[in-house]
Amino acid sequence: MPPITDLFQRLPMGIVILDFAPGDGTARIHSINQAFEVATGWNAARLVGHPAGVLLGEQGHHLVIRQIHQGLATAGQWSGSVVVTTPSGQPALHDWAVATLSAEQPNLAVVAVQSNAGAQLVEFVQRVTREPITGLLTKTAVVDVLAQRVRRADQGERPYPMVAHIDIDRFASLRSLMPNEAVDRLLRMIAELIIQAVGPDCAGYVEPDRFLIVTNDLHALEQVLDAFGRRFDVAGSSVYLTATAGLALYPGDGRTADELLRAAVVATQDGKRAGGDGLFFYHETSAARIERIRRIEDGLRDPNWPSGAHLLFQPKIILATGRLAGVEALLRWSHPVLGPISPSEFIPIAEQTRLIGRIGSWVAETALNQFGRRFGASDISLCINVSPQQLLESNTDFDAQVLSQADAAGLVPSQVILELTEGMFSDRTVLARAGQLRASGLGIAIDDFGREYSSLALLTQLPATKLKLDKSLSDGVALDVRKARVVRRVVDLAHDLGMRVVAEGVEHQDQLPPLAEMGCDEVQGYVFARPMALAEVPLVV
Ligand code: C2E
Ligand code: CA
Ligand code: CA
């Protein structure tokens, strides 16, 4: 990426960029643009890199430079008449307007050689350096900051710089649910949090959902990511965000701004693949990772699949009575060479490679059969996780399959609950299909509510019978008063809408009384039971 000073080349007004040596009243000419060459007859070769005295005269230039420097320090800009020397050595009067380029590079000043250019110049500098929605730096400007830091690091400055490339998780679906000005407000809130953590001069915004931060302070970055974990109130609803940050460190991950930026982007992509939500370092292991993904894909594609696969069932317990409410089917798979692999790793790969349809069908059929044999028609329910593609692929009629298999297993449709994550509903087709599933008598659960972003307003529009509070909401509910207040509102609203509420990932006894007090109906988590073979599932705990 070209440095920001290059942007002035295109301006129709004559521009000189001065590079001040702080303190001693001298400056060098950093660059000039074409319009300046045309207007004055100077050419870059004779000026660039030379002391300002060449242009301003050996005698008077210290005084002028000091005046400009003072003006910039106090007001951020300076204007006045200046005697300059023409290439032939004659004096000429110029009207100069001067502005600092950016706070990060206070030694660089842009000079417009035109008396009425002051306001225009400041505006232009703003425009090339500040992004209008968030007020953060533009991408060009922040890459320039990075290039500066790299240059200073090359000269021995410590600590070394690093760059973080931050991507808001699931922003596309969030965006589709909110009016534009609410999205802008949300972006501004995020920008403020970033500015609080690292200041205004080393963070940039890149449309539509990415931020760049140049820093040498890992703690500040962690602070930024933590800040994403709070609730954002926009457009009358509460939004929960997470972000994935890829981090590249000078000099190990790159020796130039461009190399570092590329590494940070790769780290973000790898982080997303690993589930996102957190800080991910760039390591030169991408090749190994790609190889692993390829082998997992081969394993899933293998005609022998589901060899190596089986289901476990995790009990859901009625909080008030300790009785079994139902079970959630969770897929387990052991790769022939790589060994056991978490569904959090292989399900996304199956989704990306369109293998999820076949896998999901096997899960549904197997779960319904096993469950039917153990529980039959009863008030105990079976939850099955469903990926969006299973509903989108028109060649597999997923609901017809589930309904007929449930019937064959001796179950009533309302015993079968399909778990869909909240984000899936932002796709209109999925939303419509979920409505059809609901209408056919199957239960619908909103899974992982509170993990990514969560809209209370959206809840009212979904055809769901159950709401599953993500582990991140259940965690700390005994200690965190704010979280407790959020959970209480969510539970109340879900009840008003006729949904039952399940708290997921509950690990500790002390979480149970507050969850009960807030009205949670069911609990699923290690506190009661881990995923287990169906035969071992107890009726009461
Ligand atoms: P999920 O649907 O949110 O499932 C709950 C996950 O939380 C399970 O992880 C479960 O083992 C884990 N868990 C339950 N209680 C606790 C607890 O108290 N503490 C902690 N730390 N974890 C707890 P698992 O089995 O690794 O599954 C991960 C994810 O993979 C699932 O998240 C689900 O999204 C996906 N998945 C699993 N099986 C299937 C499937 O058959 N189809 C699809 N599409 N996705 C599946
Ligand atoms: Ca689930
Ligand atoms: Ca879940």
C-alpha cells in the first residue's frame, strides 16, 4: 500500500510536505507534488530530501520554520506569507497554509501553496486520514502509522510494534437485522471503546466490519476484545458482539507494514476457522492447518462414514424437580488417522464442503431410532442440532424425513426439538423453513442465545418453543449483577412468548439458585451430567 503522503500527489493545488526535526528549527523537504512542480518550476530531484533552506533561503528559513512549528503545536495549523526562492535564485512571495498530517506523525506538515487553501487543506487532510462514520483513521492512514513504527523499530526503537486485524463475528447477519443508522451507531460505539483502550491515532476502520490497531501493548488489545463482550443498546434492542482478532508481530511475522498486515489477516481467518471470538496469533503453521482440514474433509467424505461416528446424549434437567426433561444428541467422530475430533472443528468443515446434509441426516435418523427405543412416546424430548444448509438444500426434504422417522420410532412430533442458532434466522429462507417445521408440530429451540449477538426484538419474531441461554450467559450469573439482570429480562420475555428457557453449560452448584430464582425452567451442563450413552441417561438426578 502506498504511503499516505502519496495521496497529495493527485491534488490540484501545489503541495510541499515538510519533515521537521523537533526542537532545532530545521526541516527537510519530504516530498512535493506535481502541481507544485508545474507552478514553481522546481523539480522533485532538486528539493526532496534537502533542507528547507534550499526553498526558503539560507538566511530566513530558521525563523519561518520555528513560526510554523509553533503554530502547528498550538493551533494545529498555520498560515502566512513566505518568501521562497525560485529555481533560478530569485525571491518570490507565496501564501502558505500548513497543517499537521496526523498526530502519529507530528513531524510531518503539509503545506498548501495557495492563500485560500487553509480550510480546504485541513478538510482534505481530515478526509484522507479520518474515516467519516467512526472518526478512526482510514486504512491508508493506519497502514502509514504501521510503516512509521516499523521504520522506527528498524532504527532500534523498543518495544516492537504489532498490528491487530479485528473482525466482528457474524456482522453480515447482524447488519441485515438493523437499520443502517443503527449499524453506524454501533460502529461508533465500538470505535469509542477502541479509542479508550489505545487512543485515537493508531486505530483504523475498514468497511464494513473490520478494525486495525497498531500498538505495542498486548494488554490494550485484550482490553479492546473484552470491551466487545459487553451489551450494546442500539435501536431499542440489546446486541451482544464478539470479535476475532488476528495479531502479527514485528519482525517475526513480517518485516514491512504490508507483510504484517497480510499476516494479521491470515491470523484472523485462521481464528475464525477455529471458532473465532478471541485473539489469534499468526504462526507459520497455515500449511499444516490446511493439510489437517483436507484430511478431515477426506475422512468425512469417505464412503465408510459413519464408521468412527456415534452419538452421545446430554440430559436436560427440570430445575424445580430434578427430573429428566429431555436429551440433546451430540455427534462424536474419530478420524481413522487423526483420532477423535471435536464437532466444533469438523462440523464447520462439513458445512463448508456441503457434507453436512448426509451427516445431519444420519444424526437425525440414528438419534430418533435410539431415542424411540429408550423413551417412546412420553413427555421426554429429543433435541437435534441442525445446520442451516440442511434447511436450505432443496433436494433433501429434511422436515418430511424427520417427521416420518419420528413416527416410525413411535414418537409424537412435539417430542422432537430442532436446535437452530439465532444467527441462522437472519436468512429469510431459513426463517420460513423454521416456520414450516413449527407448523408441522416439531419443536424449535434457539441455540446459543447470547453467544454471538442477541436481539431481544428478534426473539418476538421467531417461531421457537425453547430458548437456550449460552454458557457465556449462564457463567457468572451468581456473581455478575449486570449479567443477572440481562438473563432475567431474557427469561421474562421468553416466557411471555410462550418459550421454555434452558440454561446451557452450567458447571457449578452455586449457579443453580440464581437461575431458579430468575425463572429458568431447565438446566443442561456438567453440574448434572456430561454427554453420555443413551442407556446411561438417568430419569432423575
Ligand atoms: P452446542 O449445540 O452448544 O452443544 C453444547 C456443547 O456444550 C457440547 O459440546 C457439550 O458437550 C458442551 N457442554 C455441555 N455442558 C457443558 C458444561 O457444563 N461446560 C462446558 N464447558 N461445556 C458443556 P460438543 O459436544 O463438543 O459440541 C460442540 C458443538 O458442535 C455443539 O454445540 C453443536 O453446535 C455442534 N454439534 C454437535 N453435534 C452436532 C450435530 O449432530 N449436528 C450439528 N449440526 N452440530 C452439532
Ligand atoms: Ca445445541
Ligand atoms: Ca448451545
